[in-house]
Amino acid sequence: MTRPFILTISNRKGGTGKTTTAVNIAAEAAIRGGRVLLVDLDTQGHSNLGFGIAVSKGQATAHDIFRANARLGVLATAIVETNLPGLSLVPADHTFDGLDSIRDMDRLRRELALPEISQRFDLIILDTPPSLDILLMNAMAAANAVLIPVLPHILSSEGVKQLIRLFFKIATSVNADLKLMGFVPVMLNLRTGLHRDVMNSLSTQYGKERIFRGIRSDISLAEAFGKGQPIQHYDPKSRGAQDYRYLWEEMLDAWPELRRKKQHSERSS
Ligand SMILES: Nc1ncnc2c1ncn2[C@@H]1O[C@H](COP(=O)(O)OP(=O)(O)O)[C@@H](O)[C@H]1O
Ligand SMILES: [Mg+2]
């Protein structure tokens, strides 16, 4: 039995393209035939809006698993289908304040390992909050790898350092399987010397092979989100669509385990 590959998209800073990357990579993988689940763990995040999905009051969400009285299996009941074949979503609860949250680091991993989820998907993408709380730690504890979108700006380095510290902590304690997939510069403009400098310094610190080419600044990414569509549907010829396609190809090249065996179109056959 193959298990899904679990990728967490994280940075300890907000506004670094985590949600945009999670939504568009999930869409790209599904368009190419993967069976993909996107889990939105950010109470301020809006992955659901990226697919034009509204969350109604009382609907099950990703955050239900962190409540003290939650039953194992509740995450699977929160899955909704997007209008993109092969892509399912677990929305966030924007009213979750964490006050009665459990402190268990392993809660998400156990939910994702249940057959209702692990046999149904090839790829699980976790969109995470920037705050250092139990939600982010659960994501890191559950994942096979972490992908870090970064703004190529001097002020963004602290968020990256904090995330890397957490990465080492988790990788040397609860999740020895966790790997650093690498960094995706977003809102990139390589004509700016500063952007080049920041990317060079990341490359020196973490290795050239861990720096993806990145996503250029493209307003259509924000527009697509506003229209509730992944960029590949909203404007497949845009720079954003090209860059996310290329990113997924780079990821496939570097991580053969992302090349899935089953395709969602085979489900019914
Ligand atoms: N490559 C890009 N070019 C232009 N705008 C972008 C790009 N990536 C993200 N954005 C915009 O930047 C803002 C923050 O992105 P978001 O993905 O929500 O970040 P995070 O989830 O890390 O907080 C959003 O308004 C988004 O539409
Ligand atoms: Mg976000």
C-alpha cells in the first residue's frame, strides 16, 4: 500500500505566498492526474476562497481535530470537493481561537494515516499559519517534507530562520522523516539586485539544489484567487501559471516520490 506524500507549505511570516502556492500546486498536481487533498490549517487563511468555496456555520473543518472532545476520523468528514476533478479540500475554521485546543503534536498525523484519507489521496498539501502554535507543529509532525515560500526581501529572513529552527526541532524529535524540500521565492523580480542577493544568500546557506526558480510577481495570481479559481484555469498563459507549472516540474524532478502511480481518472474504472 502506498501512502500519500504529505507536503507542508510553511513560513513563520505572513504574506509570503503560502496560500497562493498551496492552492496552485494542489491544482497543478490534480490537473496532471493526482488525487490531491488540500488541508487549510490557517484560521486566517482562505484556501477555500481560492476555489470559490464558502464555509457555512457548523460545517466540519480542519480545526475540529484540535478540539478536546474530537473523535478520531473527524478530518475525513470535513472533506469537500472542489470544482477541479481530483482535488478535495478541508477548509479552515475562521472562528477557531485555539483556547480549548489540545496540546497533542501528533493529532493531524493520526487523522491523515486513517484509511479514509491515506487510501484516497496521493498527495496531501498542508497550508499552515505563520504563528508558532500547535497547528504549525502538527503540520510539521505529519509531513514528509516542508516547502518554504519566501519573499526575496531582507526583512523576510527572520521568518525563515524561525521556521528552520522549528524544522530541526521536529526532525530531531517527533518526525525523523521530515525533509526540507526547499525554498520558493515568490513575487520575484530578479532585475532587483536585492532579490538576487537574498536568493544567493539562501543558496549559500541551504544549498543551491534547495532553491526553486520561483514565482514572479503577477497580479493575475491575486485576481485568480479573488475569482475563486486556480491560476491554471483563470489565465493559463499568465506568468503565474507558467511559473507554478514549472515549479511543479522542478518538484517532480527533485522528488520522484511525487510521481504518483494512480490517477484520479482511474477511480471509476
Ligand atoms: N507571485 C505573486 N505575485 C503577485 N501577488 C502575489 C503573488 N503571490 C502571492 N501574491 C499575493 O500576495 C498576498 C499574500 O499571499 P498569500 O498567498 O495569501 O500569503 P500567505 O498565505 O503566506 O499569507 C495575496 O494577496 C496574494 O494574492
Ligand atoms: Mg495563507
